[in-house]
Amino acid sequence: MNVDRYQLKSEEELTRFEFISEGPRGVIRKLIEFQQTTDADIFNLAFGDKNPATGQMDDLAVSDNGDTEKVLATVVAAVYAFLEAHSSSFVYAQGSTKARTRLYRMGINRFYDDMRRDFYLYGRVGEDFLEFEPGKPYDGFLAQRKLS
């Protein structure tokens, strides 16, 4: 993936990442967390702004900092790093709103050629997971790193 992205910082387990978005609205701290679900092999990707007062993630904040593509590329880089360290795991992503889920789909579409070489990609429709097809609407997304 040869796209400009932000520098990521993470803890040793590579389940929590931080980076700084810089744009017209200033410097905004972002968080990416891979949260284990009730299925030991599936991790939920949580993403949002870091609340400066509490340090907690706000996944409903609208930063509008003019750097959407760079932010999405940074999130994809975190998925690569997480799945490199947790190779048998799956990452599930669903936006906190329908608009955000659509934004995630647009990001996957944007980086699809690179991602499909490295990941098995699925889209969720209702309760079913189908092989991801660009341009189709999905309720959520699931990715697993292809092992070489």
C-alpha cells in the first residue's frame, strides 16, 4: 500500500493504536482498538477520536479534518500490524452509524487491490458473511490475513 498515512504508536500486544490527525481543524488524537469478542478468534475494530479529558474513545465524533484518505490508510495499516501479530484472528468492522459503515466500505474499495492480495475479505449482509465485492452495500466487514 503506497499511500500517505500517519505514524502509529501502539502497546506491545498491538491491540491499541494511537495517531495524530493534522488538518484545518487542528491536531486531533485518534484511537484504534482491536477488542476481543465472545468468539476468541474475532476482534472488533473500534475507531474514533481520543477524548482529551478522559482518554476514552469517542466513535461518534466528526473531526472533518480534511484527511479522510490518510486516516483510512492509517487504520488499514493498523489492521495489517494487528493481523501480522495475531495471524489466526479475524477483524470485524462496522461503523457506529450507517454513514460510517459506508465510509469503511469506501475505504476498502479504495485499497481493495492491495487488501485482496493479503486478506480474505467478507461483507456481512444480515447474519450472513459473503465474499466481499466492491461497490456492494454491507452491514459490516470481516478480514483475515492470508498466510504465506
